[in-house]
Amino acid sequence: MVVLIVAIVMFASIIRARYGYGRHRQRGDSAISPEDQGENLRLREELKELKERLKVLERITVDKENSLAKEIESLRDR
């Protein structure tokens, strides 16, 4: 009896996954609400800003390492 119940649940989940039915959404109901669209745009902009800041920080650290290495080498050459 338990095996039959498990088989039915597995079959139903496979069918649901194959045809795109989710827990909270019916098939074909892929419209995103305007609030979610606005939130997505805001988060994308924030992500772009954070990536730019990360690039600047990486450039600063690399530049410092290179300049520090150059200074050490110039001191060794004396």
C-alpha cells in the first residue's frame, strides 16, 4: 500500500514538473506583477553599482600591490 502511494506521488510530481505546473502558479500564468518588475529593476541596478564598486576596489588593491612591490625592488637595488 505504501509503495503504491509513493509511486502515485512520484508520478504526479514528474507530470507536474514536465508540464510546468508549480505549487503557487498555474500553467501559463507567468505574468510578473508591476511591483515585482520594479523590484527586479532596482535590484539589477544595485547589482551593477556593486559590481562597479568591486572593480574599483580590485583596481586599488592591485595598484597598491604593484606600487609596493616596485618600492621594495627599488630598495633592494640600492
